[in-house]
Amino acid sequence: MRRLLLLLLLTASPAAGQDLAGHGGPVRALAPHGALLASGGFDQAVILWDPAAGRARRVLRWHQGAVHAVLSLPDGRLATTGEDARIALWGPEGQEPERVLQGHSEPVAALAAEGRHLASAAWDGTVRLWDLDTGTARVLEGHAGNVDAVAFAGGVLHSTGQDGTLRSWEADGASRILAEFGLPRTALLALPDGTLAVAGVDGTVTLVSPDGAQRELRAGPRPVIALAAAPDGRTLAIGTIGGAVELLDLPSGRVRGTLEGPGLPVWSLAFAPDGATLWSGGQDRRVRRWDAATARPLGPLAPQAEEVAHAGLDPLGAEVWRACQACHTLRPDPAPMAGPHLHGLFGRRMGSVAGYAYSERLARGDIVWNAETVTDLFTRGPDVVTPGTRMPVQRVSSPEEMQALIRFLEAATR
């Protein structure tokens, strides 16, 4: 059921967005990572954003499938995982993981960490508890069907999934059913006081205390697929498959506000470390930022200087370009970004910008960029034309938009 749902959602048409546009598919995962924000997408990419500058700093294209979870670890590394069932641990630099944890046989849906331990929940029906020092794992079995979420609360590991149970795991690997809901659970998080928030396909969010006592916090008509709590535990953000994001006060459960987004599924939510900003990611491929106190959008993060320079250029092409400007600039002397600058693009040989660390495929330099080759890149996709590239998969399916983008780039990159 879960896989069919994902397939159906992937075929939906994205809506226009307003914030960070760099992914070529729905944004499945978000997590603060030091001063940066990490996002993972169905386009197989992980992007590390600089929220202050509104720019991508690194694009990590290593996973062979959708990225389902990103997590900042206590030791400063970043953990990522997804459809390829591999967990990658990333250092502060480089385009290859420092360590890869393998053992799951099906996609990994979620990660949680405490101390030197990393927990993973997978669609192979297991939870694995990894020792980050040795890379070894204990396999925890007990769920029937996909395991979709894990969380540490009070030093205890918890998990939930398609069988509708919330389980806690003892030190010896035995599990105890803390709560049973009957229908699949989709999201789980631990609040600072040790209470667990559990969400499901029935649109409910339930608070479960360490002794198993339950309080239904929210009930709605659409499945809840994302949860996030402010660092102080006083605000809970709830994302649904219908695109609504509710902000609830805790512990009362009072709805303080609703975020008015694009009306498409919201797959991921994350609060900034100060709790003042909420990030959301979803089907529209964009990472949006919101004022957590007022539930109002904070506006575009991308630098505005270049947008002023777009005056007089093809307006439709400039709009299509917005999906590129998170990683690229049109100027020859930009601050460091995830992708090379595009100044002088037409007539330039692929992989030729001095000082930029290209992937092996692009470094060959066997393509000269012109209207035909750029059109081919965005028609068949970077993953086909330049396999192995770290560029997020972007395709422009509309001939009108493709022609407008070419007209824009021909003028803007001179």
C-alpha cells in the first residue's frame, strides 16, 4: 500500500513555490545540521543549504534511489538513507561517505540517534541498532510489515509502522507493545518530556506517555505523514497528504495556526534550532520557510540581486530558471555554491570552470553547451545525459518552457 501511494504521488504535477528550489523531485526529508539545513529528495539527492544566504553549499549525489531520511548525528556527521537500503555517514567535506552501513534488504524509511547509537527503520520489517564506533548492528524483529519510524525517548528506542503498533525495545532486544492503533502509523517523534507523538493514516496524532497512557491530540480526514517539534517541546507541527500543516500548542493541543502552502503533500518538517523558523518540504519540490510564531511564510530565500538583473529578459524563462538558481549563479564571481557559475555558458565546454570540483563524467569535457545540448540535458535529464553527475535530476517537459529557458539563458549568461 505504501509503495503504491508513493508511486501515485510521484506522478502528480508540482505547483509553483516560493523558497529554496533545487530538488528535481519531492522533498522527502529535512534536518538542521549545524548552521546548515539538510534536505533529501525523491531525485536521489541530498542538498546542504545555507539558510542565511539562501544557497546550496553541497549537493551529495550518491544514493541509488529516493532519499527518505537525513539526520544530524551527535558527533557532527550527517546520516542519510533511503530506497537503496544503505545508510551513508558524511563528514564536513567530500562527495563520498566516510562510512556506509549495510544490512537492510528493503528501503530504509527513518533514522534516529542517541549517543553513539543510530537506529534505522526499514520496509524489511526490522529495526537495526547500529554502533557508530564499530559499524555493527543488532537486528530487532517483532513488527509485522514495514517499519516506518523510530525515536529515542528517555534512553529507550521506540518504533512504529504498518502493523499499527508502537513498540519499545529493551536492552536485550526484546520488544514491548506500548500502544496498538489498528491502522498503520506513519510518523513518530519524541518530545523533550519523554512523551511520544504518533501519527497515522487515519489522520490522528496521539500522545503516548512512557507508561502507555494515550491522549488523542488531533483527528482529521487525511493521513498525517510528517511531524516536527520545536526544541522546547511547546509547538508541534503536523503535515498531511493533503498539503495542510497545522501548528499545535503543547500540551493543550490548541491549533495556533495553519500554514497555507501549495496544496500538495507535505512529506517533511523541521524546526530551526532556535525554534523560530519552521521548514517544510513536499511534493512541489521546494523547501519553504515559515515563521513558527505567526504561521506566515517568510518569503524567498534566494538572493534577490540576480532577480533584479532579470528585468527585460524572457519572463517565463526567468520563472523556469528559479529551480536552478539555488545551486548556480549567472555571475562569474559568486560566493561558493553547490554548482558552477553559468556565465559564458553557451559555447563553453562541459566541466571547464576553473576551481570547481566536477564529477568524473562532467570532467571529461566532451559536450559543448549550446541551445541543442542544454535542451537535451533538461529533456532526457542529467542522470541520462551525464550519468554520475551530482546535479539533482531536473527535467523540463513543456516545450514552451524549454524554449523560454533557452532564450533566458542565452541573454542572461552573456
